[in-house]
Amino acid sequence: MSQLLFVNASQVVTCAGPARARRGIEMTDAGVRFGVAIAVEGDRIAAVAHPSELESTFAGAEVIDCGGRVVTPGLVDSHTHAIFGRARYEEQEMRASGVGYLEIARRGGGIHASVADLRSRSEGELFDLALPRILRLASYGSTTIEIKSGYGLSVEDELKSLRVIARLQRAAPLRLVPTWLGAHEIPLEFRESEARRSEYVSLLVHDLLPIVARERLASFADVFCEPGVFTIDETRAILDASRSAGLGLKLHADELEPHGGAELAVELGAVSADHLGAVSRTGIVALAGGATVATLLPGTMLFLGRRAQAPAREMIEAGAAVALATDFNPGTSPTFNFPLILTLGVSQLRMNVAEAIVAATVNGAAALGLAAGVGRIESGCSADLALWDAEDIREIPYWYGDRRCIGTWMGGRACHAC
Amino acid sequence: MSQLLFVNASQVVTCAGPARARRGIEMTDAGVRFGVAIAVEGDRIAAVAHPSELESTFAGAEVIDCGGRVVTPGLVDSHTHAIFGRARYEEQEMRASGVGYLEIARRGGGIHASVADLRSRSEGELFDLALPRILRLASYGSTTIEIKSGYGLSVEDELKSLRVIARLQRAAPLRLVPTWLGAHEIPLEFRESEARRSEYVSLLVHDLLPIVARERLASFADVFCEPGVFTIDETRAILDASRSAGLGLKLHADELEPHGGAELAVELGAVSADHLGAVSRTGIVALAGGATVATLLPGTMLFLGRRAQAPAREMIEAGAAVALATDFNPGTSPTFNFPLILTLGVSQLRMNVAEAIVAATVNGAAALGLAAGVGRIESGCSADLALWDAEDIREIPYWYGDRRCIGTWMGGRACHAC
């Protein structure tokens, strides 16, 4: 089996602190170790120890000199919408000048513009657009990336989107986790009446879900549960059916209004409730008492020009497990730069650096049901590593907006996007 | 004379709209041209015209194929503090957790930490630290960068800082504009009494300024005019003397409290008043009626976790010329990413994209007294260009946090930082 030995790191940020059932580790401890080397065997981390302890066992290993720099687990970006066609760059200044969501839609923008655009493209075309975007995301330090469908909103176009993800899994040296988000929005052709609206929910549950499950096209189902999008009852129906079909559950919850989304996520045993900009105190208590990770997306709030952010401190202090993610998408978060999201975690969400790093590694993995073997630098875990042009972990959020990742490895294999 | 011909640009963003005395151009018009080529002769732009009009005159030119991408003027970053020693990455999470400025200083942080650090380093050491930082800034699209002293705060250490800038000017293929900011803060050894405080102002005016002027070490003098730092009267004294010594004037004004800084800047004929987070209505009216550029630094507010931002819209609508800059410094804005500042200009300051681009080019040049020949793609201007991995100008602020600059030229010479 091939062996690698990472030596001469200034800090190895293990994210392997005291275990905490189903929710990664205590967030205030990023498990920083000094003077240790990392031994990799095949696709797994074999040991993290003083180099002298590893020298004989790994005498034949390929040595990677970290040059006095920081090594972290490869970042885990647990929330992206990376399968889309055209960039929607014309909306940003409209929004800034006060043009509302409905008016942007009337001028041909908004999510329905992405739906029309995606429907017009072939699977191959979407693959060709997505692959460089995924590699660009990876170049900022991610080795695991969740990708949602959700701009198809028809049987054919949702399946097309999920098949693009399957092709990306074969093409990119990354761990890509597919999520089916057929319930991203009610498509235009189902909006003329309540009856038509129900037909769309029925299409999702009865026509689309069985194929997604049978062809194993997704690990998770997700629903945009928000007033004006999917109601609590519709969300429950879609997610109950998805769970029965063998999918894990995720939820877009309480982004703009408190709506009971976080509580529902915990009740249904979802791996994550995402956004939470307007989560209620009851929702926070539910998250703190459950196994659902609270996934926060501060870049989206920044890009939208909103002053409010999710109450991260309150959640952490209540005992909830918090993850951070990019929310990479063409409308509200067109960023590849996950470390910038960590900056926002500190400057906007008032997290400390350890909390932000844990949120972007092991807690991101927990938000994908992968915390047992991903997101930590610990014996037995997948050898997913990121090397940073930094001497100290705190430089990662500090040099805001810069790309300081200079190498990543996923399952022991170098990813050459950096 | 060497000739270059830039062809096949999707858009040439000239920033050369209708001229407006001493303040660049109308901000809402970035002068985007389609289907034109740019001819460069020596260090100047010779023509911007349809390729067929340029073919014969520039038949021998080296052709640069822009590949259907956007060309803008090289960005002009008119406010940085790039001469410093150690990065102060430990302060970000302290600040996020509510530790105040004074307590951070007590723990060895804050500006006085940078002063002690800079004083301990040689000119050569500071040069070696600064050069890669300047090239990193350039890699995001800047071809003109203002650099302030201000972490020396003694005759010897301020001169050392300015001499580092002079060495950088010789070493980097960029236009670097040196500003003397001896009045960045009252150094610790001059703080025990009002009398000592006056002695520091006297040292600046009588001991340091004459040397700075005689050795031509700075184009501008700048003062941090803010309650608790330099008063209006002290600022006036220092800037009056600086003007008499032949320096142009800049001002850190009204960052945290309205203090009359903007009004003073206009009264003294300063090229710029910078920060302006708390500028008063009177200050805005003064800026709108004067020749002083309002330089806004939204990245600083973001990094500090402040919710307020300078009232950019009010300033623009009143008729003030607004510039954007990085404020690159180790305490409050450690970013190399000028395009991210443009994103914040749109999402946080509600500027439109044309306003943000104008603010980062010709208006940045105006904030350095250079608008006559820099910051525009127009015949006779310096051939300072940036090529972007974008088909449309709006992509520059849209892909937030990404580095999309793929080439820059300063005075017709390629800068290889990108």
C-alpha cells in the first residue's frame, strides 16, 4: 500500500478533540498539535505522532515537506448548488439599488431564470460548466463538497442534474456528496393554483423520488422550507417519503423568517438545518438537544447586503453543533472562497478561529453524515488534508479574501486544483 | 518605440466618460466599449478604436489576444499601510469575542505592537517582507498602489519606512505612491502629558518633515484625524507645514466619530479624505462642493465586524467623487483582494458596478493627484491595464472572493505577479 509522510508542519490542526456523540467535537478545541508528522497508508491516516516514532514503520514512505506551514483536514463544504448554467451577475447591482426579488424575477432574473437556463442545456454541457467550478472550489481547500440539484424542477431536469453530479464524482479527485433538492422552489408551470402546487409535491414524491432512490443518484433529500416556498406540511411529506426511500435528510430552514424549520429538522432527524438566519429560540433549543447540525452560510447574507446574520454564538453557547459552508450558487452566493466564509464566521458570526475551523471540517462532515471518518486528522480517518501558506491556524481567516491553500489530498491522492 | 495591440476583448472598460473637473468622470458611466482594440506605444495608450483602424499603424505591434475577456484600467489602490513587520492575526478572534481595543493593546496588540515590531527591524528586513506583499496586492489587479509609512513614529523609523517604499519603487514593476503618515498615532513615549504630545507634533513638523521633503521620500502627507488620535488643530498644523514643504495632503477623517475631518480636508485642498464611516451631512456637502475625493474602505468595517458603513450613496448623490481602496494593513484590513472590496462597494455600500469600477480606477487616481494620466484607457494615458477572467464587467464584483485577474501591464510593461 502506498505510504505518505507529511513532515515539518508548523501546526497540525487535527479537529480531533474530545468526541461528542454524533456531533463531532467540542467546538472550542481544534486539536492543534505541534511537532508531529502525519503518516498516510493507502487512503487512510495511519498515525499522527512525533516523526521519530514514525520513521521506522514508514521508512519507505514518500515524504512531503510542509515547509513550516499549517496542515488542516481538507475542508468540508456541506452546502452548494454547483449545478447551474449561466452566472446571474446582472442581479447584484439591481439588488443593491433596491430592486426587489419580484421585480428582478420580472426582468428575467431570480431562481426561475436559472431553472429555464438549466433546462435548456444538455447533461454534457452542464458537466463542462460544473467541472471547472468544482475544481475552483477545491482550489480554496475543500476535499469534500456537497452538491445539490434544484434548478431542474422537473423529472427529466432533476435527473439530468443528479447525473451530472455522478459524472463529476468519477471525474474529480474529490469526495462529492449528491443531494436531491427537487423541492427548491415551485416551478412556474405549477403555480397557477393550490391544486397545481399539490401536483408538484406529488410529482416529487411519486414520480421523481423513486427514480432518484432506485438509481442511487442522491445521498440526501433537501427541501427549501420557508414561507412562500414549501410549507412545514409539504416539507414533512417530502422528507418522510425521502427517508422511507432510504435517503438522508437536510433542510433549508428559517432563512428569512422563523417558521419552525429548525424544529422540524430535529424532529425528522435531519443531518442538518441550513441558513437559520431567522431561527427562533425554540429552534435553537431544539438544535442544541438534537443531532442535527446547524449549517450557517454567512457569505450569502453578505452578498445579499443584509445586515443580520444567524445567531451563531447563541447556538454554540446553547450546545448546538455549527457548520459553515459556502452556499455556492449563481444567485445569492457566487463564491469559490471557503476560507473567506471562515473570515465571516469570525468577524460577522463572532466565532473564534477554532470554532470556525471545526465548523468547516468535522462539523461539515457531520452535516453530511460523514463525521466518523472525514474531517479529522486522526488514525483511521480518510487522508483528506489541506496545506496552507500560513504558519498559524489563525492566518486562515485573517488574510481575508486571499487564497492561501497550496495543496490538498483526498483519500491520500493529491488534488492538483491548488 | 515598442508597440502592443490588445485585441479580442469582450469589453474594454475605459473609465473615460465625460470629463468632470478634477474628479475624474461621472461615476455612473464606466465607459464600456465593445469591439475595440487598444494600441499601446511605449508606456502610453496610443489609441482605442476598431481593430481595422489600428491595423496599418500598428502592423508591427506585439498582439495580445484577450480571449473574449474584459480589460479594465489597472486598479488604483489609493490607501494601504503596506510597510509593516509581523501579521497581527491573534487580534481578530479577540475582537470577535468582545475584547476591546484597550485590552487588546494591554495584551500586546494594536498599532503600538506594529510600531515596536517595525522599530526592531532593519530596512532590508522590511523590504523583504513588503515586496511579496506588494506583488500579492498587484496579483489581484492593481498597477498603482499608495503606501503609507506610519508604524515608525520616530524620525529614524519613519525615514526607514519611507526608504523601504523607495526601494520597492525600484524593485516592483508598479506605480507606488509614497505617503508620509508620521501622524498615524501618538507614540507611547510621547503620551505621558499634553506637553509631550505637543513635542511629538513638533518633532513631526520640525525634525521629520524637512528631511522627508528634502529627500523627496513622499508625495503626500497624511494625518489620522480622529478624537483620541490627532485633533483638528494638530492636523491643521501638520498639514499646513506639509503643504508648505511641497507635499500633497491626505487625511484619515471621520472614521468612527464625526469630527470635522472631511470639512478640514476640503478646506485644506487635500486630494482625499479617507474612511468617512461617520462623516456628517456638513462633511458630505463639503466633499460634494470641493475637489477632495472621498475614499471609502468597506473591507475594514467588514473585518472589524462593524455593521455600519460609510454613507456612499448619500455622498455620490450629493455629487462627491468616491474612491474605494483596500486599506491593506496588519490590524484592521489584512486583505490583498481589491476586487473583494468592489464586491463590498456593491453589496454593502449600494454602489452600482460602474461606480465601483470608477471608484477603483480613475477616482483612485484622483485621490493620488494622478487622474490626468492614470486610471483610464484613453489615448495619452499611461498604459496601465488589467485583464480579467470575465466576459462582463459585472463578473468582477460578482465572483466574490475569487482572484480573476489574469494579467496586468503598467506603463506598457507586463507585471508577472498574476
